[in-house]
Amino acid sequence: MANKRLLAIVTALMLAASGGQSALGAFTFSQLELIEQFILNGQWALLKAFIDEHPELLQGSDALARELREFVAAVEESGVISTITPPAVVPDIAVVATAKDSY
């Protein structure tokens, strides 16, 4: 289920945000970093749990929201992730941001 299109969207948004451009959407740079890591590491259950914790990511008509909605629909239709992996623990964004800033 490695979605190259989703990874491309996340990467493009991260580049836009780091370049000073304001990207439209209900997400933060920290959230984009986490989503990118989930995708790169194939942590689909963690990605799904993260989206469940942050349903605002699915709102809107931006490319990320559309792609995440497609991901959720595919997971819910197939049920594959929920049957092969244990429930995921979603990291607290504030803790991740604090840890990142301490480097």
C-alpha cells in the first residue's frame, strides 16, 4: 500500500512550507514530518491511527486531504491494516516537536 502519490504530496508541502510559502490546509509542518515518516517506514497502522486522532487532516479540498481520504477509504474497505497489526499508539505532537527542537 506504499502510496507514492501521498509521499510526493507530503514532500512538496514540506518543501513549500520550509521555503516560506504558506501551504493551504489544516496541518502543521510537524504533522507533515510524522506523516512522511509513517509512509517511508511503511507504518500504515500508525498513519491510520494518526489520521483518526486528527480528523481535521481529512477536511478541505487540498491535495493532502484528498489523498488521506483515499487512504482511509482503502483501509476501511479492505480492513487489511486492522487485521494484521496491533492497535497503534499515536505520538503526541507537542512531545515530538519539543524533542526535535532540543537537537
